[in-house]
Amino acid sequence: MAQVGNAKVSRTAPPGAKSDRARHERAANQTEPKIATKPRGAAAKRPSEAPSRVTSAIVFFREFLRSPAAVGALFPTSAAIGKAITSRIGLESAEFVAEIGAGTGPITKHILRTINHQRCTFFAVEINEKLAHEFRSRFPDVHLVCGDALKLRSLAQQVRGAKHRGHAGLDAVVCAIPVSLLPAAARNALFEEVAKSLKPGGWLSLITYQVPMTPKARELRRALRAHFDEVRMLPPVWGSVPPGFILQARCRPK
Ligand SMILES: C[S@@+](CC[C@H](N)C(=O)[O-])C[C@H]1O[C@@H](n2cnc3c(N)ncnc32)[C@H](O)[C@@H]1O
């Protein structure tokens, strides 16, 4: 376990290891992930001890009860949201991708299915230690930073720097942090940090459950427009309860 500022970086494989692709694909294809390798520093788990989606949902629900505003949802994100939020942002050709507010990883599965594992560096950020622990049990091969997405640039630099010296611009950021529940100042600080962490032309894709015509939803789109050049909304995701709305934003390519 390495230290990034206050954050802990879990790296279960040496950067650039040839087996990265196979392991990531295996993780992406697991509906009920098997623990093939143990997280560094943790006791080895037999596959029968791997957390199921039900146990992950229970951990998630408990963490919601402990801090409802930060966790922002009663249950993990649905597969329908996972599919929609990872669409149309060029993940297939991306070289550097981050997921912020990864929770127990239901969106991560879709990212891992979409990225090209030979060319893309991917890492996830989760602020809640219990959820981060759950995530690591489910995805032992994914880089997970237990830290604050408000420090995204320095986290990205740290992750990327280990593999490709210097360059830390992200092609895409997938965000499930409950941005519409954040105070305006915190939400704006997050958008500013994400905008600065992206390459020109890179996309932020986020989920909100605010119905589009409500004042809160309008305010959210206004805040996005203040930090990005282009903001669009995908068709509603009806396959989720409640229905979700995906907002995508980017600064123009230069
Ligand atoms: C609505 S939940 C969704 C999580 C994940 N998609 C899932 O379904 O398990 C939002 C997540 O964002 C995390 N979060 C909130 N603020 C954060 C921050 N500043 N940095 C990183 N993660 C944060 C919460 O702890 C929570 O796990």
C-alpha cells in the first residue's frame, strides 16, 4: 500500500505487467467476482469468500445510513446506469481514464469491459474506507485510490507518473459522486478540478437523479456550463429505479 498525500494507493500488480489485460478482462467479465489474488496486506480469501453483489449491497446500504449525503444512494448503481454512463465518451480509444466515487464498483465493470487494456491506464477513486475495502475485494487488480476526488490531478499524476513519467491529462472521468447533493461551493470545486484534470476534448460523464426540468437539475447544468464548453444530456435511463439522467461535459479540443 503506497501513500498519495493522505490517500492510499492500492497497486496489486507492478505497472506495465504483461498480464494486466488478461486480469482486467477477467475482472470485467465477473458477475460475482472471484478472488484469484489477495489484496496486498490482506489475508488470502478463498473464492467462496468473495463478496457477492448482495453483501456489497449490504455494505453500501450501511455506509449510506452512516453518511447519507456523501454516499448519496440507498443501493449500488444499476447495470443500466453503468452502461449508459460509460457510453459516448470515447472509452474505447482512451489512454487514461478515472472513475470517481467508485463505491463497490458496479460502474467499474462497464469501464473494464470498454477500455482497451493494452493502451489505457485506468484508476478508481473512493473516499469511504469501507466501500474502498469492498471494492478491492471485488476488483483486486484495479488501481483504487482511497481518497478525495477533489485532489484528482495529483492522484492522476501519481498513478500515471508511475507508468509514463509526467503526463497526467485524463481522456475521461466517470463520476457517480452525488454532485446534486453537494453544497454549491464543493460541487463547483469538484467540476473545476475535473475540468483541469482532463485533456482538451476529454469528457466528464456523471449521473444525476434530478428530474431535468426541476430547479436543482437546471442549477446543476448551469454549474457544468460554467466549467465546460459543451454539456449534453443522454436519454433518460428508465431501467433504473429511480430513473437516472446522464450528463456529459467537455472542454473543446484545442
Ligand atoms: C451514489 S454512490 C455510487 C457509488 C458506486 N457507483 C456504486 O454504486 O457502488 C457515490 C459514491 O461517491 C463516493 N464519494 C463521495 N464523495 C467523494 C469524493 N469527494 N471523492 C471520492 N469519492 C466520493 C461515496 O463514498 C460513494 O461511494
